[in-house]
Amino acid sequence: MNRTVVWLAAALLLAVAQAHATGNPPAVQWTKTFAGWGGAKGYCVQQTSDGGYIAVGYTGSADSTPENAALLVKLSASGDSQWVKTFKGVGGMKGSSVAQTSDGGYVLAGSAALYAGAGHWDPCLVRTDSSGNELWWSRLANHVSANASSVVSVGDTAFTVVADDAGDSGVVLRRTGINGNLRWRHAYNVRYGFGQNDEKLSLHRTSDGGYIIGTKTLLKVDSLGGQPQLKTFNSLENANSVIQTSDGGYAATGEADSSSIYLLKTNANRDMVWMRTYLPSEWSRGQWVEQTTNGGYIICGTTRTGDEGDKVTLVRTSSNGTQIWADTLSADYGYCVRQTTDGGFVVTGTSGGLFVTKLAPDRRR
């Protein structure tokens, strides 16, 4: 073999090994901010079928136009804004979660006020076409002061949403038809374990057609919302995000003792396999976890120190929870991260508005 080729190959292997050893995070490719004038927040982002991105949140109330409106933002693959839509309702509307539907449109879950200055925010769904134009919106309950915080598109026929009721109902899971009509409703006597407005219950479908819901417990139910199975971990304050992993178990993130981001791994019975904590500080919280294509994990959350305040934070780990790298992106709060088809990551949260940040590919194990 040519010596030059051998030397170049050795140099490349050394560079890769050094990159892995240093734990440097991938570079930021672009960041876009929307509705910065109103302190808008981004709660959920995902890659769309055309390679672009959809993000949902709300505009806030400080000098925003319109005030307290759900905010839906579509970006191209390169981060260019394609359209921005707001949904106000009567007294206001907030968007918490978004899913793309099989026809290329979108469904967002959140809450809506019945009238201006309303003290009650009722869980709702908004259905749009592929351009973000409203097709219908549906109020899922009356006068419960609850937020529909996650939505899952179930084939071509239905949506399933999860909400927290402020009264005695606890966590509520609802299935609607494709036009938003209620099909069934189940309430579970389970509490968040916190109670701050920015906390969103997570909902994911499991391989058996059921659902896993993150609260103070890991709540597993079947495809019809029945047979609830609860698992509580006393050392943890909450499970802000929980997913099923490729081995049939589960992974969750949240805050441990209010001072660290945690990553919990369980088996299929939701028994703890291991737990890791990251970035102990004055206050730290994991908001979202995803399993990456190589079996590791990416966590989005927030850390706080007295000198620097709140920072949007990402933690990348191996399959056994060992930290590969950690990064802070900007001020304020991080709520959602997804791995993209190129091996990078897309993040949303609030930092002078609803922001969407795209990170370069990262294929480290």
C-alpha cells in the first residue's frame, strides 16, 4: 500500500480518536428565533417528511401579537422559515406538542381559554393542513384547567392525547377520532410530582400498541387506556420524558434532588437497571430524552448557576449512560431534542423567543 495512503489513514484514525476523547459537542449549524418580542416558548420540535422541521409553542404575553396564542413554525431543511401560524381561540391558546399526520398535515395539542381573561384553560386539539391552515380545533373538556400536553397520531383514524386535570382526576388519557370527536377517556389517580406550568407530560406509543406516560411514576397502559401499571422511584422527583428503548425497556429523564439531570434505564418490567446523573448545579432538569440510532441517548434540559443563570443544556451519552459530551446553547430553557436523519440533532426551547437550533451530525458511540 502507498505510504502516503497509510499515513493519511493513520492520521484520520488519530483525529477521530482525539475527537472522541475530548468529548467536544457537534457544531451548531444554524439557529432561528421566532416571536422574540413576546417571550415565546418552543415546547416540541420534530423533523418532517420533507426533511424540514415543525415546532410548536406559544407567543407569551409581554408585548406579543397576538397575545397568548399557540405558535406553529415550519422550517426548511436548511433552517429557512417557510411559514409561521398562530392560533388564538377566544381567550387564548397554548401549544405543547405537535405530530405530523399521514396526509402531511399537523395536529397540535395544548390548551384553550373559553373567554378573555379566563381562569380555566381546557385541553384542546388543533388540526391543520400541510401549510399550517386550520382545518378544525376541538376542546376536549370543559372547565378543568388542564393542558393537553402530548399528542400521538394513530394511523389514519385517530389521535391520542394526555392531559393533567387540576382536580381529582389526575392524569387523563383521551382518544379522539380523526375529526377530534372524543372516543374514550381514562383518568388515573397519579400526580405530576411537581406542578409547574412549564412541565409537560410525555406520551409515547409502545411496541405492544399501548402507551407509556411520564409523571412522577412511569405509567404504562394498554391500547385502550386500560390496565394501568405504575412504577415509582422514590429517589426521583419526576419523569418529564419517558420512552421505550430498542431492547423493550424504558428510559426516562427529569431532575434528581433538584440539582442534577438524571437518566434512568429500566427493563421491560420497568425495574431499574441503572441511573446516571449529570451536571450537578444550583438547579438542573432534564426535559426530553431520545434514544439515538447507535443505542445511546440525547437529553435536552436546563441548568442554572448563580453567575450565569439558566442555560439550555444538551447531554449526549453512550448506551450505558456514560457521558460523551455536554453543551450549553443559550440562555433560558430547553424543552425538546430530536435526532435528525443526517445523524445531527434539532433542539427547541425559549431564548429570547421560540428558538430552533440544528446541530451537525454526531455518530460517536
